[in-house]
Amino acid sequence: MELTPLTAISPIDGRYRSKVEALAPYFSEYALIRYRVRVEVEYFIALCEQGTPPLPVLTTAQKEALRALYENFSQHDALRIKEIERTTNHDVKAVEYFLKERFPSLGLASYCEFIHFGLTSQDINNTAMPLMLKEAIEQVMMPCLQELLALMQSMATHWREVPMLARTHGQPASPTGMGKEWMVFVERLQAQVAHLQRVPYAAKFGGATGNFNAHYVAYPQVDWHAFADDFVANYLGLQRSHFTTQIEHYDQLAALLDAFRRINVILIDFARDVWSYIAFDYFKQKINPNEVGSSAMPHKVNPIDFENAEGNLMWANAAFNFLSNKLPVSRLQRDLTDSTVLRNLGVPMAHTLLAWTSLMRGMNKLELNEEAIRSDLEDNWAVVAEAIQTILRREGYPKPYEALKALTRTGERITAERLHAFIDALDVPEQVKKELRNITPFNYVGSALRF
């Protein structure tokens, strides 16, 4: 069966392909091959620029021609490498042979053996993959997250002056503000984004078992550790891990994935809260007349964007958790369990991107129903009991908490009239009674409307 969006096994490459296609240049098989070519080319240039004999001093034109091998890398080039791999049965060696085919046309035929010089496959994989990840995050993931954050903050500001009944344990509680409750998520996300941005993109580059054995035996006078630090930092923009086995130990990668997981946990919390506010009728959803909410119930407008986001965030987090737990564990100097696992790095990123865009789509459909919010506050005058007993404490009134408890836990509905009758019967100065009568569910909001 031909592979199409309809026949793909994974919904990421099927149903949702159009929504996550921006990640294909970073996490596809084509992308991995292209990034491997990039690392091999940059390594050869770095060897030339450090004056490794007998390598030549490259001209600007030669360096441009070399870099064009990955800058203009095509699907045809990738297919040629896959064709070579069918013979070599080794994906990184196939990249080396592909470059050896191209070097003669660049006037570099006599230097072909310096392609992949002294390296093992993981020197390429463990630089290509963090570079792919870094650029995917910088070019796709972070702009989407910043857009989501900006939308959330904009809506919080727009609803800053809207008082709202709070709920703790699902029960009516001291009033809050709609905008302030959205700012709770904005602040949480900002803190985790800051954590994410502090995690370095770590790379391994040190030969077969991390010691530059082949490099030092060929050129013992060269400080290969200094060379590698410079190459990884200045040619690739990554941070080199100094003491490694054959592979990167993946601790920083695990930290990065955990940072994404924490961001997604916050957004799961957010999606569930907005879902609840829609259920309370605090929000209406803009209606598309062509959409169907239920196959059986024509009236329904489901909060599908928040539900889809929640599901995709949870799926992504399961994968992030697995990757961050598995990747740092490898037998002795290496086993191959990381190789197949790392190929799935784009899967939780794609589910995350899908969820973030779903949240924004859902947020843009929301319309505040202030009438329902005000009605909920009006129906819950009991929530100002906290305010009254606190002022009575200030005034030295005996057992104020118990007095309010007796009033509010009879099972009868507390109205403004009942509350004012209670206040009128208190043995406190009239000035204090006036202060108590002025407290309502609409103004007992503390600092909730002040941000």
C-alpha cells in the first residue's frame, strides 16, 4: 500500500501531517541524513582550517561549495545515501561514501580519506541530533510557545477587571478574577520556559570511546580536545561533553525533555480549567455554522480543541518521560538501544506542537459570558463569610469563625438579605456594621484585579 496521509500508521504522518509539517525538516529521516552531511562537511572544513597536514588551505569558493552539499541537499541526495546504505548496511558510513563521490567534482579527490577522519558514528549522530533538536526548538517550537503565551497574557489583560467565583475542592470559595487566574498559568509557563532556555544542547565528539585514540595516534602533537571544543561550539553551536563513552550520556537531553514535559503538565492543567469554565457556562464558544458538535445531538458545541490538546499533551509527555528515563542508561561504553529510540525524538515534539496549536485555536473561540459569571457570584453570598469573620477577629468579637459557621452551614441558601440581617444583629459599632454591609461577592477580590 502506498504511503499517503490516509495510509500512514502514525496519525502524526497521517491525519495531522499538515498541522505538524513544519517539523519535518528537523525530525524526518531526510533531516537526519542532511544534518549528518552537515556535520561531516563542517568537520572536514575545521580540519583544513586548523592546518592538519596534508590538507589544503581551502579557498572561500571551496568552502562555499562544500557547504552547498548540505545547504542545497535534496531528496534525490538522500535517496542516493539510502541506496548506498543498502550495500553498507550502515547509515553513517553511507554518508561518508556519498561525500567521497562528491569530492572529486570539488577538486578534493586526493583528500577523500579525511572525510570522517578518526571518528565513530556517534560523533556524527551525537552532534547531528542535538543540532536538529536545537534548530527545531528555535525555529518552530519556541515561536509557537511564545505565541501561545502572548495570547494567554493578552486574554488575561483583557479580562483583568472581571471578578469571578473561585472554587477550591470544587466548592464555592473566596472570589478571584478571571484575568488573574489566567495569569497563574502565564507565570508558571514563563518560569518553565526560562528553565528550558538554560539547558545546553550537549554533544559528544571524541572518537570511538571518547578518548580521541585514533586522532592522537595519527597526530600526537595536536590538542584534539581543544580542537573538538572549538569545532562543536563555533562550527555547530553546541556544547561538548568532555568525558564520555562512545556516546553522549544524554543527561542534558533528558533535562531538556523534562522541561518540555513540565510545560505540557501546566498546559494540561490549563486545558482542564478552561474546559471546566466552559462547562460552567463562563465561556461561550464561537460557532462555525458548518461544524457538527455531535452526530446525534444537534445543539452541542463541544470544547474539542481543549480535549484534543489534553490528549496530545498527555501522549507527548508519556514519550518525553520514557525518553528522559531511557536515554541516559547504556551498558558500559555503549549499547545500541539509544539508536532506535532517538529516531522517535520528533514524535513527542509533534504531538506537543499539535496540542499547542489546538489550545490557541480553542482560546480564539472563547467569548466571556459575564452574565453567567455574575449570576454565580450573586448565588454565593456565603463566600464573604471569610471577610466578615476576619474583620470581627480584628474587632475582638468573640468566636467570630464559629458564629459564621453556624450561619452558613445550616443548609439554607445564604442571600444578601440573610447576611445583612446577621450583620445587623451583631454587637459591634455601627461603623463596623456599615463596613461589613459594603462587602459583596463582587468586590471581595483582594488583589485579583490589580496586575
